[in-house]
Amino acid sequence: MKATELRTKADTELKKELEDLLRAQFSLRMQKATQQLNNTSQMRKVRRDIARVRTVLAQKAADK
């Protein structure tokens, strides 16, 4: 997901996206702990997406 896509979304959509990403991150951590995770690069992608969403939310809050 790109930051330009995130900037076009409303705050409520961004918060929902953040919640979904945090759940996905938790799920990936549990899979890693039980050695069921095959593609560990997913963790990095989800972590970076979370950072992107939080950055866009902070930018929108600062603009208000």
C-alpha cells in the first residue's frame, strides 16, 4: 500500500485499516512463535504498512 493511497482515505477508514493491520501483525507473530510462518517477509511488510498509516494519521491531525 502506498502513502498516496492512504492520504485519499478518511480518518475513520485509516483507523479501520490500522486496526486490521495490527490484527494481522498479531496473527503473524503467533504463527512465527508456533513455527507455522513460512514467509517471514510478511512481518516486515505489515510493520511498514502500520508505520505508513500512523504517519498519515499524524499528518492529518497536524493539519487540523
